[in-house]
Amino acid sequence: MDLKVLLLVLSITFSSVQGAIPTCCVQTSRIPLAILQEVEKFDVQSRNGACEIDAVVLHHKGKKYCALPRAKTVLQIIHKKRMGSKYMV
């Protein structure tokens, strides 16, 4: 096989594999309430998938924080309070 063709195939293979590798939290930490109140979105990471631990991945001002799974409950409470305050007069 020609060397250029081989390099092209390897490059395509590496690019497609690289996009499929998940970025997992490897440890969790307690997140300050101030950050929890300003979280833009969150994802739930499960150890049943490609990752080794359960975690809640918090997105805040362009950064990602790995929180304990119970942080999801706190986020849901904060979200409900936000929604309630929008309708209060």
C-alpha cells in the first residue's frame, strides 16, 4: 500500500475515534452554593456507560465542574424556585 494512502487512512481513523472519546469526571467535589445557583446547564454522568463514576457535570461560565450526584436534587430545587419567582408579582 502506498505510504500516502496509509497515512490518509490512519488520519481519518484517528479523527473519527478522537471525536468518540467521552470526557468523564474522574472525581467529584462539593460545589459552593453560589456556583450552583448560577449553573447554566448540567449533564448526568453514569458509571453504567463509558465513565467510571456517577457525577453531575455542571456548566458555569464556560467551565465544567464535577459534582456529587446529589447535586442534581439541589439544582432541581433551585430551578423550581427560579420558575416560581418569575410568576410572583
